[in-house]
Amino acid sequence: MREFGYQRAGDVSGAVALIAADPDARYLGGGTNLVDLMKAGVERPARLVDVRELPLDGIEPTPEGGLRIGATVTNSDLAAHPEVRRRYPALTQAVLAGASGQLRNMATVGGNLLQRTRCGYFTDLSKPCNKRAPGSGCPAVTGEHHNHAILGATDHCVAVHPSDMGVALAALDAAVTYETSDRQGKSPIADFYLPVGDTPHRETALPPGALITGVVLPPAPVAARSRYRKVRERASYAFAIASVAAALDVEDGVVRDARLAFGAVASRPWRARAAESVLIGAPADGTTFGTAADAELAAARPLPDNGYKVTLVRNLVVAVLTELAEEAAR
Ligand SMILES: Cc1cc2nc3c(=O)[nH]c(=O)nc-3n(C[C@H](O)[C@H](O)[C@H](O)COP(=O)(O)OP(=O)(O)OC[C@H]3O[C@@H](n4cnc5c(N)ncnc54)[C@H](O)[C@@H]3O)c2cc1C
Ligand code: SF4
């Protein structure tokens, strides 16, 4: 592991200035991903700027009626917040489905959004990997890929994004706020993660050196009836092999509003807009839910060993939407 310096930032502008002054420096949140990558030699920062004591640890109402979540709020505090639990239950469920209690106590919102893929080749320095070493190749396409992408991938990279929280945020139309040395910015989560294309090493639209300051959730009455369902290879402490975040508003048996996003199927949380357009205005029944899933999954391009995800996601969509529709009918 490379020797590195450590500094604790006291305010946002100080943190941003420290990073701007040193291209080899990285922000440190809970360290639960970055430090592992440093131990593996994938990340080799010369300096860490610890952001955990910045005044970004609040969850507050916005004037528009949504919620603003600070970047250094821990995953545990986010999941437990009464307003998040009441108004955006899928977000609480997604966060609680991730990692372990100890990790969630350390992990921050900003760090969770920027955690790196768990593709085994990415952390194996003896193997090529376009994401870690641009232009070196992608061995996963013909190698081990049973948990890789079925949507939106290219031959340059077929890795999936690992965050559970991000999937719920995608369904809820969240936006990420950030600050650089010369401006503040806001990026809807739909634009925050970049398509893979031929540059899988470029993962987000964040400007260089930007500090994530928070996440804004818009008001969304539909989100009060929302759910996150994750399938994994063991019951806890494991990343998703597929997941679904869904919100459904049903009146007189007809879908009035719907939000749907998939996890562990693409390089980014996958907002299922084709499925949503089938759902809205249609009868809230199993036939509609299956047709909606098929509309989204028509774009799936599975690899030889991950075609099971197409069936799995379809079944998850039908199951979760059926539960939400039954709940609405009670
Ligand atoms: C064993 C294990 C199991 C896990 N299981 C799951 C799981 O099932 N589901 C899941 O979603 N996650 C899982 N995780 C991942 C965990 O959720 C992430 O490691 C964690 O959320 C990262 O947050 P952090 O604050 O520790 O980030 P860090 O490790 O501190 O940072 C991650 C990245 O974000 C950058 N960063 C941090 N804060 C900011 C900021 N404010 N602005 C700009 N950049 C910033 C860092 O520079 C770094 O590049 C697991 C992790 C482990 C170790
Ligand atoms: S899938 Fe992406 S992360 Fe995995 S080896 Fe290929 S380029 Fe690297």
C-alpha cells in the first residue's frame, strides 16, 4: 500500500480547496470502499481528505416539500430517519438491504454513490480491465460474468453498479448536489451516472475535484407506497444479483402513477421508463405488470452465463408490483 497523507476538512470550501490543490488526493467518507481499494492497490492516493466532520450530516425538508440528505449522513442514520421511513420506504429498505450494520454505521451517502464495481477483474491487478486500466481490455465478456450486466453494457465493460441505495434514489427521481472550487451544481440521478460507451473508467458526470454535498428527494406522494426487493446469493452481507425499487399509486384498479428501477443489471441504477409507460393508465394486474417488465427487458443483451437475470428481474417486477397493488386495494 502506498504511503499517504491524511487531513480532516473542517468546512466545505476547505475540503474542495485541498482536493483542487492536489490531483493525487481523494475524499474519504467512511472509507469502507476506498480503503479496501487502497489495500488492493487499485486506488493509490497520495493524500486523503476526510469529509466526515463537514456540516453535511443533516436530513431536512426542502421548501418544495421534499427532503435534502447531507452527503455525510451515515447509511444507518438515513435508513432510520422517520421521514424517510414514512415518505420513502423503498429508500430505507434499500439501505438496510446493503452491507452489514457495522458497515452502514460507517458508510456515508456520498461514498455509497461513488462506490466502485465488485467485478473481480477490477480488483485483480494481474488481469486487464478497461475500467481500471483504460484500453487494456475486458476479460469478463468471455470470462466470469454470471453477475454482470444485461442492460446498457458494451464490449468495453459489462460490470454492474453495486449500490442498493442508488437504485431507490433512481426510482425516486433524486438529484445529487455538489460543489467545486468555482461553483455549486446539481445533477438528476438519471444524468449522474454516465453510459458505459467506450469509456467505462468515466463513471459519473461530477466535475473533477467535486465534493458531493447531498442528495435531494423531490416530493412524491407515490413514494409513500414503495418497496425495494433484492435477490442475493446468501441472505445477508451480500451484493445484489438483481433488485427492484418500485412505487405504485392505484385508483379504482387502474395505475395512476408508477416508478420503477432495477439494480445489479447495468453499469448504473437502471430506471425502467419503458415499463413505467406501460403501467401508467393500465389495469393494476399481473398481466400489465408482466407486459411492463417485458417492455423494459426487450433491450436486455445477456451474456452466455447471466441470462437468468432476465427471468429473475421479470419475476421480481411482477411480485413487487402485485404486493403494492394488493396493499393499495386493502
Ligand atoms: C463487505 C461489504 C459488503 C457490502 N455490501 C453492500 C451491499 O450489499 N449493498 C451496497 O449498496 N453496498 C454494499 N457495500 C458497500 C458500501 O455500501 C460502500 O462501501 C459504502 O457505501 C461506501 O461509503 P463510504 O462512505 O465508506 O465511502 P468511501 O469508501 O469513503 O468512499 C468511496 C468513494 O467515494 C468518494 N467520496 C466519499 N465521499 C465523497 C463526497 N462527499 N464527495 C465526493 N466523493 C466522495 C471517495 O473518494 C471514494 O472514491 C458493502 C461493502 C463491504 C465492505
Ligand atoms: S466488466 Fe468492466 S470492471 Fe469488469 S473486467 Fe470488464 S472492464 Fe473491468
